[in-house]
Amino acid sequence: MARFRPMNRIEEGKGSRNVARFDEDGTAVHLQQEDSPQPITFTFDRVFNPRSLQSEVYEYAAKPLIEDLFQGYYATVFAYGQTGSGKTFTMEGVAPREPADAASESVDELGGGEDLRGVIPRAVEHIFDITQANSELTEFKVTVQYAEIYMERIRDLLDRSGTKNNLEIRVDPARGVYIEGATEVVVKRDGELKKVLSRGSHKRHVSATGMNEESSRSHAICMISVAQKDRMDLTVKTGKLFLVDLAGSEMVSKTGATDQRLEEAKQINKSLSALGNVIKALTDGKSSYIPYRDSKLTRILQDSLGGGSRASLIIACSPASYNYTETVSTLRFGTRAKFIKYKPRVHVGYGGNEMDSLLEKKEQELAALREQVHLMSQEVKGVIAANAAYKKVYGAPPVIRADQPPGMSMPEKLDFAVQTCRALLREVGAIRQEAGLCRRASAEVEKHLREERMIFSQLRSDVSKVALKTISGSGGGDDRLGGEAVVKDVEGIDKILAMAKWKVEGILKKMKPLAMAAGASEVAAKKSAEMAHLALRKCLDGA
Ligand SMILES: Nc1ncnc2c1ncn2[C@@H]1O[C@H](COP(=O)(O)OP(=O)(O)OP(=O)(O)O)[C@@H](O)[C@H]1O
Ligand SMILES: [Mg+2]
């Protein structure tokens, strides 16, 4: 988005006229120099005109990002623009007057009694409003780091020792890009955080130039980290908010920079052109290399620029003809930056002891799952064995085609196949049981038959003995075996035969239902096997 400030005294003193015209809907600005035939139009998600309020800018440019911060995203708000264009005013704003200041130069002159606090104090207040409203369910830890890049050196603005003036940038897979050794202050209330930030802000390099009485000579980066632990599931989300007030680009002829101011201006312009090159490489669609390493600024903001963080870029502009050229080039930079593709990611993890207990719980769950997998693999082995049996009977199964069965998704097909295999296994089990019963029944019948055969052979030998006696007796042989004895023997044989007949009838009676049962089992087994065969073929064929 772009924000235009009101014309200032320097510009009025140069006889400037207003070159910016704003569309009613707040999305376009038209810039026209007196001598140019037609205006140049720039469109953004939002264009704030010089009458826009600090609260409006905050609501649109930063508030949604604070909400993202609590979802565990990294978020960045940048202010970019030429020197004196209103970056620091937008980011820091003007603190409300203390009663003792009332008589001194009035800041209210600027806003006519408006609350002139900028994005940073509003964001701080908003963050603590959210933490307080949710403290029952969530435990929060808010920490802050504040650093400036001055003359290509990173200086810790919260360092009390005064020694951290040249810190290094490091990259860590878990933390992302960070400043090694930067002071991190834990804050519990918004007042506390504001005090820390105001202390840091006062340490920042600021000087008067021909363009701005309080010109920022460094890029300032304030990092507010919000870690929130869910008291129920113990997850820890860590969102980070980067609030960046860049130093402004400057034309040395206008700022009148000499000596140290000139050296500062050179470094500022150099790092801003590195920023421009990174944005160009990110958006031109053909660069495979992004020159983040060309400046400390681009290295620190690597994550925010590269799309890993949600970002709001506020292009600060002057509406005066005196700064027309710079305003056009600043807006061109903003137009290019619109094309950066953001792919923000949530930063969720676990912390401390809770992490250990959670890990233990997860490991137990994992062990139970492993057991389940083992059982399932046994089951699968069973299915494979059943399939081998199937193959023996019905030959090779048809090949599964990925597009079948029609109308079913692949997971549905697999589910169907598993269900079918289970049904098949049940059928096979039932068939085996029935076959076992039949085997036992026929073994019993055979045992009976063997017994009866023995009885018959015994009978046969008895009968033949008696017959032999009878024949020899009637042929004038042994008198002791007369007619009476033969009759007795024959009667005995009759009895034995009657008994044998009765036994055979008994056996036949027993065998009949057994034979019927065996027949019925055979039919049922055949039917079941056919059904199982059909089910499997349906599953594999998708028919
Ligand atoms: N929207 C605004 N309304 C009123 N005054 C503003 C506005 N924006 C900026 N100013 C005033 O303009 C002056 C310059 O603004 P500021 O210091 O924010 O510029 P800057 O972009 O930070 O410049 P530098 O790059 O030099 O740091 C300040 O006095 C500031 O109060
Ligand atoms: Mg500034």
C-alpha cells in the first residue's frame, strides 16, 4: 500500500505544488507534473491520502498481520520511501504528550488532537489485548529484540553494555534467520514493551539533514516474538512480528549530506539498492539466484522478502512537485514488490517437559500401531495363502487394472478388495470346517465297516464249519452228530445270520444320514467356493 503525507514546510518553502490526485475508492493515485501531458497512475491494495489517520493505516496495514501472528505465522510490516516521506511517523508515530509537555511545541498541531501513535505502539497494545483475553486457555510468552543496521553493522538497541555493535546474522533451520547474540527481553505488559522499545528507539542513529530534522540514519528492525502454549494439547505456536522502519533513500544534493552524513547516505542508498535488486530478482520470473547476501538488510529480511512471512509494505510518499521524481521511483518499487508471491508457513512445535510427556504418549501410540500393523501383515499373509489355494483351483487371477472398478476411487477399490478378501477368508474357513466334519464322519463309517467285515468273516468260517459237520454226519460219519445236532447247528447259524443282518441294517441306517450329510457338505462347500471365487473375481476385475 502507499501512504502520502501532507506537504511539509520545506516543500512549501520551495514553492512546491501538489502533484498527487487520489481516487475516491482509495486504491489509486495519479501523479502529474505541471509540464507532463498526462498523469502516471499507480494502483495498490490501498492508497492512503494525506488526510488518512494513523488508526486507519494500522487497521489496514498491520492489524490483520497481528491476527496471523497468533496463528503462528511470521509477519513483517515495512515502511519504505525517500527521506522525510513519513516512514518513522507511520511506524513509530508520535507518543501522546505527557502533561508536563503541554506547553512545549505541540504535536497535536499535526493531528489536531488525533492519536498520532504509529503502527508499533498500536501493534504492541493489540498483542497484549489478545494475550489477556485468551490467558485462560493459552500460556503466552512475549519477547522482543530491537536492532539497527547502521553503516552495514548490526547494533543491538536493547544492549545495556554498549558492546553489541557488530553482531552477526545466522541461519538456523528451526529459527530461520536470526541475529546472533541479540538481547532478548521478556515482556509481560504492553507498557513494559513500549518502554523497552522507546529506550531502543532513543538509541537509534538520528540526525538532522536538509530533508528531515530527525532523519533516521539506520534501518531499524523490531522483532516481537509471541510463543503460545495451548494448555490443552500442549502445542506451542511461535509467531514473529518484524516491524521495519527503513532509512530513506536520499539525493545528497537535497539533503546536503557531507562527511559522516555523506558516508551514511552512501551506505543507506547502497543497501536500499540491494533491497531493490532482491525484489527485482524475486519478481522478474527469470532469476534463479536471489542476491540476499549483498547487504545486511536483505539478509535479515530474507524470510520476509522471500515469501516465508506475511508482509505489508507501506510505501511512504510526498505529494510535492519538489519530490516528484523520488515519489515516482518509490511507487515503481512498490509496484514491483506487489508481485512477490508469499507462501507463509505456520511455526508450530512443542516445548519443554510437555514435549517429553507428549513424545512418550506418541511413542506408546506408535507401539500400539506397530502391533496393529504386525497383526494386519499376518492377516495379509493369510490372504496370500488363500489366494495361492484359489490359484490352484481356478488358475491365475485376472490382473487388476488401475482404472477399475469403474466409479470407484482407488481407496474405495482397496477397501472393497480388503472386505472381499476377508469374506473369502471366512468362506474358506467354513469350507475347511465342513470338510473336517465330513472326514471324521467317513472315518467313523469305515471303522464300523471294518468291524462288520471281521464279524462276517467270523460268521462265514463258523457257517462253513457247521456245514462240513452236517455233510459228514449225513454221509454216515460220526453218529454223535445226528439229525438233532444238525438242526441245532442250523438254528444257531440262523440266529447268527439274523444277528448279522440286524447289525448290517443298523450300519446302513447309520451310514445313510452320514452319506447325506457328506453330500450336502460337498454341495455347500462347492457353492461357497464358487461364491468366493466370484467375489474375488469381481474385486480384481472391477466388474
Ligand atoms: N502523515 C503525516 N502527517 C503529518 N506529519 C507527517 C506525516 N508523515 C510524516 N510527517 C512528518 O514529516 C516529518 C518526516 O517524517 P519521518 O521522520 O517519518 O520521515 P522518514 O520517512 O522516517 O525519513 P527518514 O528516511 O529521513 O528517516 C516528521 O516531522 C513527521 O512528523
Ligand atoms: Mg525515519
